[in-house]
Amino acid sequence: MSLTINIYYTGKNGSARAFAKEMVESGLVERIRKEEGNLKYEYFFPMDDEETVLLIDRWENEEAIEKHHKTEMMSEIAKLRDKYNIHMRVEQFVLKHN
């Protein structure tokens, strides 16, 4: 089983893209990608909505994402969300492997 989480970050005046840029440039994204169980952590930009950034976040299993949610990185991400005044919409998908 793996989990895929789509997180839509939305702001104003380019704040969502600035948030994603700082996430990458600060090294947070690379640290998350190196966590045990992380399969994907990648940002995309919808063509029809310049104020939204899509994060596709994929983990091997529930335990891996729960461990990630307990790291100090989550508070760093929350501070950046506040800094850029962005809002989130989350979708979660579970892929069951046979």
C-alpha cells in the first residue's frame, strides 16, 4: 500500500509560488525527499490558476507519513505557510498493491 496526498496551496499575488520556491531553496524539500518511506515530493503549477501550487506527496505507507508528521520540519512548513498567508486543500489516495 502507498499513500498519495495532493496538497493545493493557494494564496494571492504569487505567494503560493513564493512559498514553494522557499521550500526548495531552504533545503526543506530535499530533507523531506530523503526521509525513509518518501516516494515523491514534487510541486506543479496549474496552467489555469496562477495563484495555486499543487504538491504531490507520496509515501510507502501510513507509518512513514505519520513519522514525517512528527518531525520538526512540519513546524518549519507551518511557519512558511503563515509567512506567505496561503491556504491548503488536501486530497488523499490509497494505492493497494496486490
